[in-house]
Amino acid sequence: MAAAVSTLYKIEVQDGARPLDLFREWFNDAKEEFGEFHASVMNIATVSKDGTVSNRSVVMKKLTDDGFMFNTTRNSRKHEDIQTHPQVSLCFFWVTTINGQKHTKQVRIEGVAKEMPMEFTRASFRTWSMRTKVRYGFSKQGNEIDWDELKKRHDEYVKHLSDAKEDSIDMPAEVVYYTVIPHRVEYYGSKMDPITIGDRVLFRLSDNVWNFVHIEA
């Protein structure tokens, strides 16, 4: 009978490291392989006033020293949830290639969503593409619609924008940016083969100091 064979994956973390140090390393690897847009896709889970959990995929707009930034609208479900329960959970998942071998990498983040100042939101809006301005300008997230009526409204709005100077387009009042400030970040890594056992590294914030431990996968 052949002897059982397995390998243990190890996530290398330097003493004194902060969780965003490792995230930047993994994120940069994902950007090189998939491009910034696809690498930036993350799942965000929120909780409603009555305790109902919902999640959806959004795009991380910016990684800052404080945390993970995204934008939405004030008439969206996630904004409504965050106003009641600012505690949210994020998740990134990538399958990257390292030396010809597929590796699975997951990052789970728990933190508090903090609304960004209006001055920042307005400045960011001015950098948006026309396509993004169109989407946010005419769309009312979550509303029931008649498709033909929506198409008519869309075409009218596009014509309005095409007739306007780009710097004269007003930002819709519904636009809002949040930064998720983490207090718990967990990394999972493994190879995509039947014999490798993955590794998990858990960072926790306590008294403004980050500590980490390896935990079993």
C-alpha cells in the first residue's frame, strides 16, 4: 500500500506586518494576471434593520492606508443597510498562477463602513468615465421598471450628456463613497491540487495593534 502523501501550504508573513501589507502583495499579483478591474472585484455582505443578510459583488475603487473604498448610491439596499448596521464583511477570491502552478487565494475582511466626505466624492466624480456618469445619473437602483420606459429615459439622458460640456455635468446627489476600515482580516492560500492542505493567517486588531496567528484550514 502506497504511503499517504500531502503537503502543507504556508503563507509567509513577516513579524510586525500589518494586514494591508500582505493584501497589497496579493492584490498586485492578481492585477498583473487579471488586470486592475477584475482583481478589484469583491463581495460585500451587509445586514438590514431586521437582521436579513445580503451580499453582492462590487468593485474596490481604491486601497488606502485606512482600508477598502467603494462607491454606491443612497437609494441602494447596501447603503440603507450600512446606515443601520455599518459593520460589513468583504471577500476577495483569486486563482493565480505562480511558477506554472495554480494557487487559490482568499481574503476575508470584517470592518466598519465609514462614509467619505462630500468634497472627496465630488472630486472623484469628476474623474469618472462618461459611461459611469450615465449609469449613476439615470439609474435608480432597486426600483421596479418598465424596460421600454427605462430605455427611453436612458437615451434622453445620454443625449443630455452628449450636449453638455463634461465639466458641467452635475454629480447626482445619490452618489456616496465608503471606506471599510478593517478590524479583522483573514487570508487563505493553497495550491489547486489534491494533496496540498491550505494555510490561513488571521490578523486581529486589539488596542490599535495588529497581531496575527496561523490557523488550521
